[in-house]
Amino acid sequence: MKTIRRLIYREVSVAVAFVLLAFLALFSFFDLVDELPALGRPSVIDPTLSYEFQHALLYVLLGMPNRIYEILPIAALIGTIWVLARLAQGSEYTILRTSGLGPWRALRTLLGLGAIFSVLTFVVGDYVAPLAERSAQMHKARFDGHLSLGQTGAWLKDRQTYSQFSVNVGSLSGRGELGGVRIFEFDNRGFLVSIVQAQSGQIEADAYWTLHQVQRREFDTAGQAAQRISHSTAASARWPSGLSLEMVSAALLRADRMQTTDLFSYIRHLQANNQASQRYEIEFWRKVFYPLSCLVMVMLALPFAYLHFRSGHITAYVFGGVMIGISFFLLNNVFGYIGNLNQWRPWLAAASPGLIYSLVSLGAFGWLVFRR
């Protein structure tokens, strides 16, 4: 059985690598084409520096780990279907069955290979891709000037002993500098105590924010309404805060591009400050379950080994399997949006597509093996 397992692992791994390389080249070409209109644009930070082809190429290369993370499960499906269908068409799989490769042993063999793909997907998606994505965004920010989240910026909350703060950050530069900072301070009764506006800022390592070009308005809340408003300005000021640079980056960058531990910490921060965290919880569970989709993909591919192929029909079956895989990823995204709108349990919204397709593949496998 070691020889059979080695044969299947080698054939499937080569096919998956070829499909992954083809998809990666295709999507990287599209990404590079999207960057071509920006060539020649001067940098906002340094006017002597312009966005050249090598900068666009580096940006695309830094985005490749995230592409690998997204494509690897469907590449596992296409590569496995192609190998199993080719073995079935040439009657090689029949020889493997007579050599002792029973249905459940074949399932265990493919699940072992799917586990390898799952681990690879997790490592790339949780360690390589977030670091590369952050580097890509910071690289792009050198020319665009900053990372921004629309016209309203990013909103965060910070709770301290006697006050609560609502913080708005307009942008984040490539060097980690904050732009357009606004801090609204409320007391424990919910009255607005002060508003701080700063043109720029920097998050220090000692849990302080250094703000520059600061304007501060304080409200006297001794009575039921504001009695007096005082204004003050300063070239710089320090503000103690538990908000780290990672939390600000999490609010400005896409949640699905974050590391699982950073996403979990950000969810805990949102819950501690009574902020809505449903969308981020769904993304967290999707990050947990997404690598396991490789197991679902190889399970979907196994029934193709028990089909009877005629010459010319193999491509149709492979195309049908590819469409099944695409429908899985579409359903995975749809369940995320539906779960967020209907306030489903986050783990259920993230795990439902995988459970549904696993049951379907096991049903098709059982019908082809035991009923036919």
C-alpha cells in the first residue's frame, strides 16, 4: 500500500502544483494589468520618486501568497479530479482496486493528502499572506500617501478607568503614521467631556499616542448641560491608550487578510468595548475552517474515480467537477453575508458550506461504490 499511496500522492501533487501555477500566473497577470494605469505617478510622500514598473511588479509579487491561499483548495480539487479521472479512463484505477485499494482505504488516502494541503493552506494564509499583504499595502502607501477607509475613516473605542473614548483615524501612512485623528472622550455618565483633533500622530511602544498639531475642546459637564467650552492648542501631546498599531491596521485593512490571532484579539477588543463584532467573528471562523476545505475538495473528487469514462467525456466530467468547486466557494461567501445579516452563530455560518458539500460528496461516493 505504501507504493500505491506514494503513486497517488506524487501524481496528485504534481497536478495540483501545475494547476496552482497556471492560476497564479493568470491572476498575477490581471493584477499587474490593473497596476499599469498608475505607472509614472509621482509619490505623495517624495515627489522625486515615481511609481515605476518594478514597484508594480513588487506589489503584485507581495500579493501572491494571498492568491495561493485563495486558490490552493480549488487547485486541489481540479488536480485530484484530473488524476483520478485519468486513472479511471485508462483502467489503472481498476488495477489499483484489485491490488487492495478499497473504497474506504482510498478515502483515507485522499484525506491524508488533503490534510497536507490543509496544513499548507493554513501556514500560507495565517503566517505568510498577512505579512506579505501588510508589506504590499505599506509599499503602495509610499506612493499613494496613506491607507484610508473611505471618507469616514476607521472608528475604534478605548475604555479607561474613568472615561470612554471613541477614536476616529482617517488614514495610516506607509511609515505607520496616523492622519486625521479625532478623539471623543465621554465620562461614565455618557456626557461628552472633550474633543481632541490632531493633524497626525504616532503610536508609541509604551502604550501612548504622540499627537501633533493638536486642538482640544473641553466641555464643563458639572450640570445637566454643558456650561462652558474651553479651547486649547498644542504642537504635540501624549495620550495614553490601549489601542495598538495592529488594531488600527485591522480597522483599516480587510479582515480576511489578517492573521487569526490578530483577528481574535481585535474581536476581544470590540466585545470589551460593546461594539458589533459579528462580521469579524464570521471572518475568524472562516479563517479557521477555510484550510479544511481542502479535505472537502478531495472528498468531492473521489467519486470521479468510480465513473466509467469514454474517450472525449473526461473533459466534461472534469469541467463539471470544477463547477461544483466554484459553487462551493460562492456558497461559502453567500453564507458569510447571510449569517451576518440574520445574526447566525458565526461558527455555523462559516462551517455550513463545508458540512453540506461533505455530506453530498459522501453520498455520491456511497451511491457509486455500493449501489453501482
